[in-house]
Amino acid sequence: MLVQDRAAKPKSQIRDLPTQQQIRRFSEPKNLDFTSWVSENVSRIVVFFLFIVTAASFLFLYNTTDTASLLCFQSQSTQSLQPLARPQIKWSSIQVLPDKTSPYASFLTERWIVVSVTKYPTEELKGLVKIRGWQVLAVGNSATPKDWSLKGAIFLSLDAQAELGYRVLDHLPYDSFVRKSVGYLFAIQHGAKKIYDADDRGEVIGGDLGKHFDVELVGEDAKQEPVLQYSHENPNRTVVNPYIHFGQRSVWPRGLPLENVGEINHEEYYTEVFGGKQFIQQGVSNGLPDVDSVFYFTRKTTLEAFDIRFDEHAPKVALPQGVMVPVNSFNTLYHSPAFWGLMLPVSVSSMASDVLRGYWGQRLLWELGGYVAVYPPTAHRFDRIEAYPFAEEKDLHVNLCYG
Ligand SMILES: *[C@@H]1O[C@H](CO)[C@@H](O)[C@H](O)[C@H]1NC(C)=O
């Protein structure tokens, strides 16, 4: 029922091992002929043989097929893998990279809102700057006007980004929102403990990020309450559409595999999990929620803008280990234990980048005992009826395989 249950299982297997060895230590001396050796070691021989076959098929797949099918193969075989030993990292020996060049060199604050900007400041962005206690960081790209500025926001132009010396700069496309990766690093360098990953078309409802999100997970201000959690009774259910929980059964988020779009039943029951480790918090957006181009074009019957409302009284809901939701970069709060999961992949189309980031981030979060939770509407995004190119999502629908 709790997240901890599943994590505990491998430990009990490890504990069993010494007992078997003790039994063997006191058993009768062994006959050394080959047939009895084989019969005593059947299980080891089988395991060794399977290992060789697995390794060989991996090599074969790696050499003959594209990465997509390799990914599928890996995702199906993960369940039989033993946990890997983790590297020991001496955090204290890692040198801090100081900001010596930017005008904000000595500026430190804990709460950051990171947005990508391509056009002059929107009304919504002007609203984000007014949220008390949060610093807006606007990350430009090659299409952003050179004289972009907004009082209260820190703006990183392409030139300012280049000055920062981050190694990720060598890998980022110039004309894309994935340059936000520079922004996350800048925020971390300047004291971030929480990063609200936002969209300049989104208005925070009520101007208060703390209304629904759990901005504090520890300490006096943290809500010490159990969180509702999806059940994981059906092991075949690996991804859910969270919009159903928030009252919109016929809407699905960008990044939900299309084969799951038809699963529109309400939950029969929920479980609960201790609050405090929801290091990635996905907010739902009213107005134009984060939907894919398939939804956008098949549901648009008139030229009117979408104005979808979710149930703001539905409680937040957590995902158990083994079940995922699509996570985006428009309305998502990351806590520092999950900051490693912010980096946006650059080798996929732009509208697939944040969704992919969200899926691998969730999987790795389980290793920390963390989880994703989805929150009732925290933002309102306005449908400006702009082009919604399917091509930018192609890596979601065509090249991705959900295991
Ligand atoms: C899960 O999928 C397998 C294979 O398709 C099927 O045999 C099994 O009954 C499914 N389990 C549930 C609980 O639906």
C-alpha cells in the first residue's frame, strides 16, 4: 500500500542468502564427479546460460536495430533485474562553480520561477513577477527580441547564457525552449531549493503557488498529512490519465500513450501514502490544459478557444511506484531532491522533451523513495489558437515505446 512496501522487497532476498550459505557449510563432503556436479549446480548453470543469452541478444539488438526498439527491450526486462549498486559520491569534494561574471553574482534566493521567452512579456508573465517570495528567471533563445526586459525578472539572453560557462551550453539548440536547462542551472547556482517550471502563457490562479502546491515538504510550514494515492492493484497499469481524477474524463494530457486514451473509468478506490516526498508536483491547468495535438485538432469543432475547467475541490493525488503520469514543463514544481531530473533532453522533438524528462525522472525518483503527485488546478493557460504542430510531438507518438 505504501511506497516503502515495494522498495523493501529486494532487501528480504538479500537477507535470505547467508542462511543458505550456512547450511551448505555444514553439509556432507561432496562427490566430485561431473554428473553430480552438474545436478548440484543446475540452477547456477541455468542462470549463467540465461545471462549469456541475454548479453548476446543485447549486443545483437544494439548492433542491428535502432535505439527505439532497444528502449522497448530494456523496459520489458527491467522487472527481472537486480538493483544495481549505486556509486558513492563525496558531495563535499565537488567544487562549487561560482558565478563570477553575471550582474547577479552575489544574488541568492530559494524560490525560482523559470520560463522560456520568445516574445515580449505577456500579461501572464507580468503576473508571475508579482508573486511574492518567488524570483522569475526568463530564458531567451535566438528568436527572443534583443531588448527584452521586464521589471522584477532576471533575463538571460543568448549572450548572457554563453558567459555563464555551463558545459550544457555546447549541446543546446539556439531556437528552442529546451534552453531552460541553462535557467535551471542558474537558479541552482543562485540558491534554488524550489523551482516552479512555468509557461509564459500561464497565470497562477489566485497569484499564490502555495494555495495547492506543497511548497514546503519539511519543517513547520509543511502539511503533515497522508496523500491520496492511485492503487497499483493491477500491475499492467503503468500510466494513468490524471485529468479523470480532476473531473474531465474525455481530456487527456500530452504524453499519455494514445492506447490509454480510452481508459476513462473512475478509480474504484485509492490508497494513501505519507506526504513529504512528492519532490515533483504536477499542477493541472485550466483553460487550455496541456493536451496533445491529437486532442486539440479532434475536439476543436468551432474556432472558439478551449476553456476547460477541472475540479478544484478534488484532492491532490500521488502516484505509486510502477505507475506514471505525463509531466510537463508548463506548470510543475520541482523540489531540490529532484533537481537532477530537470534537464531537458535535446535529441528529441521539442514537445516530447519535457514528457520524456518526466518519465525517466519519475522512474529514478522511485529509487530515492520519492514520487510524483498531481495537484488541482494551479494555473490558467489561455488558448491563443496558435498553430499546434503535430510534427513537434512526433517523438511521442511515433518513436516512443512505453513499457
Ligand atoms: C496483465 O496482462 C497479462 C498479459 O496480457 C494478463 O495475462 C493478465 O491477466 C493481466 N492482469 C490483469 C490484472 O489484468
